[in-house]
Amino acid sequence: MEGKKYDQGKPRYDLVPWECMDDVAKVLTLGAVKYDENNWMKVKGARWRYLAAAFRHLAARARGEINDQETGLPHTAHCICCLLFLGWFDRHREVQG
């Protein structure tokens, strides 16, 4: 007899390249040490500033620079953090206005 599991139509977390998320967690950890935990939620004009930061990291990567000079971590991880912040702000519009 075979068991059943009804997971059709649910998000496929098995498709996420989790090894890249280690670098994202490292970027978030450095930010928590440098500023404060979840400081990004309190930054004035955060939506536009993190959008600009995402573009800066993406542009650096497009120019061939793999790692951020300040942190030594991948620009892509920094960009992902910025995009996660923007996604959070999109879901919590009432918080930031």
C-alpha cells in the first residue's frame, strides 16, 4: 500500500537553490551586526533606497565584479536581500505608507 500526500498546487520549495541562501543569511547577519537586527524595516525612504542598492549590486555584478568589496560576499546575495526587503514592504504597505 502506498501513502498519500496532497501537495499539488502548493509552492515548490524544493526548487529554491538553498546553497545561495547561505550567502543571503551572511549578508543579513553582517547587517544586523553593523546596524541592528531588522534595521532595514526602519530606514527612512527604504523602498527607493533598497531599490537603488539592488541596482548598484546588480550593476557591479554585470560589470564582472562577483563579490562586494566591503563584505567579500556576492553582489547577488546583497541584491537578493534588497529585493526581499522590497517584497516585505510590498506586503506591508500600511507600515511604510
